[in-house]
Amino acid sequence: MRSFLFCALAVCLLPAIALAGYFSSRPETNRVRPLAERRTGTYDISFERTGCYGTCPVYVLRVDAEGHSHLILTGFDESDEGDENEFRPVEVHYQWKLPAIQHARILETFEKRGFRRLKRNYWFGVTDHETRIISLSTPHGRWSTTVYAVPCERDAGKWNSKPRAKSGMQRPVPDVFCDAADLLHTAACDTLAHGASVPGRSQPERIRLFHPPRCDQ
């Protein structure tokens, strides 16, 4: 009787043990916790745009886990005109709280569109273009993608394939980068329009901004 009970118990336990072993040995397919579980941790986004030969906007935008946006610009203090400090660059810092729906759209783009699968660098062998850098920092790692002069898939049809191949560019950037960049640029414009300057920094009314976000397009 005891041997029968032992065998029956073994038959019941073996599948459970095997199932547990299977799940523990599976590769982790989702390295990031669901958004609702990350609210107490860091989830910071950074968007940087550099200058070019032209009027490309120059700024850094940071958005934290709670939807606070920080826009950092460069400018020149007009009150310095005529002295030895003329045209000395100064930093201008605006901050704002993004509306919840706007913040949610940004997070959804990073969560559901495969941003983490982008390459670290996309470049095109030309000069005088702007560089765009989008970085994502979470409790589970940091991801960053730099794009220089390479079009996204949605705009790649406008480019001639022969000079593109000669430059070494193999393929366009997945659209998730440009979609995220568009949302972050809108957030930068909204922060500039509605945000407040950080106390203790240079006062914006005295500053002539150097290539701020172009928000009329």
C-alpha cells in the first residue's frame, strides 16, 4: 500500500517539477517590468539635438518618470553687449509637467515599438548635419541610439540608393526613432511655451536663445 501511495505521489509531482524546471531555464524575453510596476523607480528619457550648418535646433530635453520635463538651451546674455563678456554663452533651463496623456504617449512609444532593438549608431558619410541622440534609462539598464543624417524608413524613399551605398549606410532607421523624436520635440516646444525658468539661472528675458526648438512647423 505504501509503495502504491509513493508511486502515485511521484506521478503527481514529477510533471510539476519538470514544468518548474522548464520555466526557470527559459531565456528571459522581457527584460523590463510592466510600466505600472516601474512608477517608483527611475524611467528617464533624454533627447539631445546638436547644431548643423544651418538652423538646426540645439537643445537637451529630459523627461523623468513622473512626467516632469527639463529643457536646457544655450543663449547669450544681451546685457553683456559691448563689454569683454560679449557673446559669452549661458545656459537657460525651463521645467514643466507634461499632461498625463502626452507623457503616456511617449512612454508607450518606448514600451511597445521596440526602441531597445535599435542599433547604437546610424550614420551617413556626409558633413554639416545635425546629430540626434535618444537615451532611455530604467532600473534594468540604459539604451541609447545616435542618428546622424540617416533617414527613417518613412522618409527613405526620398533618398537615392547609390550615394547612400557609397557612404556605407546600409539601411534606414526604424520609424520608432523618428516617432519618438517627434513626440519629444513637441514636449520640448510645450516646455518652452508653458514652462518656468529654473530659479537661480540666467533670466530668459535677458537672453537671446541660440537655435531654440523650431515650434512653428
